[in-house]
Amino acid sequence: GAGVGGLTAALALLQRGFEVDVYEHAPELAEIGAGFQISANGTRVLYELGLGSAIEAISWLPDGKEIRIWDTGEAKKLFDLGAESVERYGFPYYMFHRADLQGVLAAAVRARKPDAIHLNRKCAGVDQDGDGVTLRLENGQTARGDALIGADGVHSTIRQSLFGPDNPRSTGCMAWRGVIPTGRMPKGLIRPVGTNWVGPGRHVVHYFLRRGELLNFVGIVERDDWHEESWSALGTHEECLADFEGWHETIQIMIRNIETPFKWALLDRDPMDRWSVGRVSLMGDSCHATLPFLAQGAVMAIEDGMVLARCLDAHDDIEAALARYQDVRMERTAKVVIESAANTTRFHNRNLADPDKAGRYVQEEWLPKRVRERYDWLFVYDATTVEI
């Protein structure tokens, strides 16, 4: 897979002298998906890979993060993300359009090996023996290597080849996603911070992308009538507006100006207790798919890529290297999966429906000490030096 995680792994391996090929089912690396946040624990890896100038040119650097109450718009500052992120954690906190970061990583991979990325190559299955791994493709071709990493996402064919079908559960939530050209929005309406609106049964996250040229919108709604786990399922502005009826006018303005509203069902998966088998292993959403409530899904894939490359570099035996990679990453990624799911009840708490309780709930739930407890362990992690 040539997503952010797979390309990070490929680049980190190429820089260490490995021969790498990336197989991607899509016919082109198109502008699919929208925004994501990369905190200091992820940008640390990108800078280590020599991408600092490139990511600074395509990202948006927020001043901070804030919580807002769904109907009144009352705001509570969470933390600074500019200079304070660098001072406390060593690296900045950036917002990206998925396609922009994917493009930077793909260009860096191709600069090391021009023919490394093979497009329109969909995985059909995997076979391995004591000498190597064979990747079978749907077009009848095969590829052979010493190891295979499944970076093929939440519907991973590699995972199914190793462990059979998974058993995702409905969370009872669905998500709206879209981007808004900034010029469509009233000037000054959206502050230069990452914002999380919390309310009874739903929440909204928004932040700028692409140097501030776009505004990313994600709205999570408790609904159990939509079950398609796809980023490309189309919705309508009218349906999205209906899901946020009664919310602050700022939310209504954003929804009306989304270019194309997409919707997808949010399914939950238990953390896996194994993801390496012999010469085959997994990374990113293929082995620890995470609900989008902690802004760490893409960051975990980036961390995986760096730790994987370091383990393969440090251990001559491939199976031992992949086993060590799994051991290093499993506890941390499982905790992210669990903590992300826990934020559902925090963001959707019924106290937020009561005007007399909402402000007090936000003040208590997002006390500075509690915020640090939830995020410091994430941001201080260093995939470039963690013991392997």
C-alpha cells in the first residue's frame, strides 16, 4: 500500500540501503481523503527523514487547540501548538491534506528509487516459505521478496491472508467529511486553531489545510442507519445540515459551503494480539485501525514505518526483526485504539444538552492536568530512538 504509512516505511528502509518495492491498488495517487493532524511524535519522524522543508511548504501550523460548546460557541483553550509544541516536545504540530503529504513522501521515495511505486496492482494473496514471500496480484503477476509488509489499510487483504476475516462492530456513529475553500467562508469567522465542538450525541472538528487555503470539516453523529465503511460514499448538504440542526450558526455555514460531503460508518475493532507471521507483518490501519477521536491514526502509521525500518536494520534475521517490531509497537498502538474509543462518550456527553451543566462539564473535563495526562504520553514518544 502507498498510503502515508507504507511510504514512510519505504522511505525509511531505502535510506538504510534496503531494496524496496511498493504495490498500490489505485491506478494513481489521487486526491482521496481530506485532512489529518500530525502531532510532534509524527513530525519528529518526518524531519528525521529529511522532509522538514517539504512538509513546511504544504502544511498549516495552528496556533493551538480549543473546545467549543455546540450551541453557544463558548470556547475553552486546550493548549498552544506552535512554539509551545516545539518547546515541550521538540517538533511542531501540523495539519495536512492527505494527498499533499502522500505526494511529498512518494516524491522522496522515487528520488531514492524512481521505479519503486507500482500502481494499479491489487493484492490477491500471500504465500511464504523459509526463503521468502510471494505477493500474488489480481492481474496474475507475482512479486517475490525477503519480507512483506501489509500497509493496505482497514480492509487489509494481507491481514485476511494471515488471520482470516476480522469482526468489526458498529459504534453507532457515522462521520461526515468534507473540505471547504477558505475563500467561501466569512472573513474572520474561523479562528486559526484546531477546534473541537462537543455536544450531546455528536461533535465537529475543523482546522485549516494546505497553508490555510482549505478548511477541513469532520462531523461525527450517533446514527446506526448507515453501515458503509467507505471514504467515497456521497451524502448531501441537506442530510448533513439535518444531522446538526440546532447547532451554532458557524457549523451551519461550514456545512453549506462544503464542496462535496462524504459520509462513512465508524466501525470498531479490538486491538490485535499478533500481527507478524514469519516474514510477513502489518502496519497502520491494517493492524490497529483507530477511531478518529484522538487524531493519532496517521501518526501511528508514521511511527510504525520508522520503527519497522529500524528493526529490520538492527536485526539480520528477518523473522526476529518483524517479531521485535511487533513487540515494540503493540502496547502503544493498542492504548491509542482504546483511548480513541473512550473519547466518544467524552465528546458526546449528555450533560452538554443542559445549559446549566455544559460549561461546568467542559471546564472540569478539560482541566489542564487532564489534558496533559491524555496527550503528553503521545507527544513525547520518539520512534527514532525508542529501544529496538
